[in-house]
Amino acid sequence: MSESNTGHEVLAVVGQVRTVPPAASPALHVLLWQHALGPAAGRWALPGGEVRHDEDLATSATRQLAEKVDVRSLSHLESVAEFSDPARVPGRRVFASGFLGVLPSDADPDIPADTSWFRVDALPDTVFDHAEIVARARARLAAKLSYSTLGFALAPREFTLSALAQHYEAALGHPVDPTNLQRILTRRGELVRCGRSAPPGPTGGRPAALYRFAERRLRITDQFATLRPPAGPAGPASPAGPATG
């Protein structure tokens, strides 16, 4: 790095759809670690740190997630925004590059003792502008689910349609109708039927068909599509879910 009194760090928002008892439904969670020393002791922060002189930003984010919180197998990683307020941290000026990382819901990384998962809508006391970075990353995730194949990054390899709708609901923050979602994703060529059924649940019933994504890579499908929340009480009665696609 240069000899000026300016630093550059990367901060990663690692999102995962998780079901944590006693909650009955999955929710989007983010990974945070807790400061143990200094003026920020007891507060929570996004994983990350200073960029080395010999690495690009994505490489730095990947390295630091592996070294600091033992996350090594993200299904997706992308840059979200730059944070350059001169007063964003005390002391010397530090620019931050925010990243969005996504883990599939069946991944179970062995995180350190000072690291925990938190619902994105119930964050603890975080340092500096880290809550803002989480909000920006969550907005990016929700937007990209509308017009790309990014849903593959949230879901396990195989899933039922109802489970996939729950993953979308968790990321978007509003109800999603499984039938509507199936229609949109099938038209886009994203879904493939596996030819098998999920094991019956504790209450029995007809086994649900299993699906998978046709490809596990990011691709833009509908540049201007949106996954809107359902209409409110004053609006027209229509199924919750994708409005365009």
C-alpha cells in the first residue's frame, strides 16, 4: 500500500437462509464477529480487513473469509458498493469495499467461537457503518433475484417448490406464491424436475416433487423484471409472487 495515512478494507456480507428454532420459517441471516478488545469491545462487525498490495478486491474478500471466519465455499460473491465517508471510522481515513457473499442453505461452515449468525432484520449492535453495508447487500440480493438466476446460490442442490418459495420469501422479505414462482422460473428455463420426490413429512400426505436449477451460475434472465410483494388490503386480490418475468 502507499505510505499515505489512508487505508482500504473489504467487508463481506455473507448471507444464508437458515431456519433457527423456535422459528417455523426460514429467514435470511448474516455472519458477524464480535470485537473482544478496544473501544468496540462487545460490538459486532462484518468479516474483512485491509487489502494487501498484491491482491485484487475479490481475492482479498475470499482470503479473509477463509482466514477469519472459516468460510471457504461460497456459491456466489460480488462487489456491492464503495463506502468512502471520511468519518466512517475513527482515526485515519479508511475506504471500504462492500461485498455480497451467498451460502446455500444446506452449507454448515465451522465458524469460530466469536462469530455468529444473525437475522438481517434483527442485527445486534454493530460497529461504524456495517449495518448500512448489510442493508445495501440485502437490497442487491433481493433485486438480483428478480432478474437473474441468483436463486441457485441460496438453495440446496435439490428442493421442493414450497421450500424454494420459502427461500425467496426469506431473501425478498415478502410472501411468494410457489405456483407463480414455478411458472416464472420454468418459463426462464431455470428449473429442472429431478424425477424423484421428497420424503413424506411428519403429517404424511402426498410426497412433493423435487427440482433443481438447470445451471448453478449467474445469468441475467429478464433485465427489467421484478418480484413484487403482494397487493395490500386496498389493492387488487392476486396471488403473492412475481409480477413480471
